[in-house]
Amino acid sequence: MKNFCILVFLLVSGSFLQGQITLTRSDYYDYDNKYYRGYQNTGLLNIDLSQSNGPNQTWDFSWIDQIIADTLKISKADLTPFYDEFPNADYGLSSSISNYFYEEITPAGARILGKVNYDAFNSTYNVFQYNTPQITFPYPLNYTDTFSFTQQYRVQYAAFFPGSDSIRQFNHSRFEVEADAWGRLLLPIGNFEVLRLKQRSFITDTTYSYTNPGGWSSGDINIDTTDTYLFYAKEIGYRLLSYTQLISGNSRSLGYLVGYNLSIQTPQKSAFKLYPNPSDEQIFLEIEKEGSLQIRDMQGRIIMTESVSKGENMLSLKELPNGIYFASVLTSENDVSTPQKLIVTHH
């Protein structure tokens, strides 16, 4: 996988046991963030997350496939093709399967205004505008917090099966959410401190089809109740993993991040300094405690590890090809620094 960066946060027991995390506005996604996602709906019948609530949990999903299913890109709403349908939106979320979601950011949190299903091949689209949209992600968000919201839409579009001219669909969805756990989530791209949300949804879809002769049908009603577990880490901006289970059956699905690129990041105090950057054949590192420097490539693989002493260290980069890397330091006291971007340009 190329052209995207994976920021890996390594966790150790000493820092992990400090306490649960709080999600704030700065942890929500921003313009130009890009997420590479995978999906899985087989081999999940033995997973039961209902008992893993509470503090200091560990969820091991390091076994899931690292196959990209789609890409989610965050753009300014007015730069997307359907902004006129949602003029109050701040964000436009577009996926590689040609769907768009529009969100508005308020002081209390984010709310989804609606979505557009776009068929690029046939150049057709359907707009789903939510009536009186409510906050879907409040901030700040802490362990044991609860909230709820409702989404509704009515839409009519051309039928996609023979014998009908058009379809009307009425949707009513209610969501009850609790931040019911915090702990450590293990994924193929790294280990993360996370806050988990349990979201129970009650969804009612009523679909009417129109035939000529015959007119509108009496309505086909479908009711689903599902539990979805959402795992969020600070500064990632998007849920790392979501696991959905149909309450009345065995239908289960798993969505997760395969990688991500955060173009805009919240500035942080770093535990070390790297210079010059970009670098040629050597680099200087200043650190307050001795430890080891780890350099990862764009796929998150460790390609260089060097012991470093307190103070200034000079390291050779002759063996690294030109490119973009990420450097982090693990101190002798098991403190892990925030990764820093490192650019290598040999002349």
C-alpha cells in the first residue's frame, strides 16, 4: 500500500493504566483527512462484545485482513458536487463507492445533514435529506456518557426492478448511545488507547412501489434492531473499528481502518527533536532520556532501530532510500513519543 501514512501508537502497561480518554473537538476529523477502510462479514459468529464493557479492557482484532475495501476522503463541503443540496454543511465525506455524507459542525458536536447515493456509471443520484438532524457525535465525550438521536428521511427515486416505475421510501431511525468501555484495541496497524461507544439502533424502513396499472403498493415495512460497537482513539479523527450485530439474528459485520492519512494534525509537545529535516545522509536527535529510535516506512513497518543517549545523538541515514518516514522514541522508562514525519532526500 502506497501514498498514505500510518501513524502507529505503541502502548505499554505503564502509560496505559493512567485512565480512560476523553474525546474532544480536536479529536474529530478535519479537512483533507483520508481513511483506508476494510470490511468483513464472515467468521464473526464467535465474537461477543456485550460482556467486555467497563474500564481497562483489551480487544484483540490483530487477526483481521488488511485488504482495502474503500477510501473515505474528508473535504470542505463547498468543494463537493452536491453542496447545493446541503448548503449548511461544513464537511463532505466521499467514499470510493460514490457515496457522499454531509455534516455540520456545531459548538455541541457534529450532526449528519444527509447523504447522496451517486451512480457514476449511469450519472444518476438520489438525495437523502434528514429531517431536523440531531447531534450524532457530541464533544467532549467521556466514559459513561450517554446520548441519543433520531434520523428521518423521505425520498422518491426511479425503480431498479422490472414492473415498477418509481419507489418511495420512508425511514425512521433512533439511536441510543453509551460510552460503555475504555481500554486497548489491537489492530494490524498498531495498538491504540480507545473509548468504546455502544450504539443501539432501531430502524424502520417503509417502501412503496408504483406500478401502472395498479398505483402505489400498500407498503413493505422492514424493522431492524442492531448493536454497534464503535472504537475511537484520540487524534485519529475517525472510528478505528465498528462491529455490528443484528439483535434478532446472526448477521454480523466488521468495519475497520487499514490505514489513514491525517493532513492536518493537532500540534503536540514532542519528546525529542530531529534536525535537519529534510535530511540527507545524517540526522541529529535531541532527547531528554535514553532509549531507542524507531523509524517506520509509509506502510508502518519498522525499518530502522537505533539506541540513543540522553542529549544529542548523530545518526546515519545512508541506508534509507529517499522518501517519507515516521520516527518515534521509546525511552528506557517505556514512554512512547508521538511519531514525527521524517523526509530523506539524498543528493
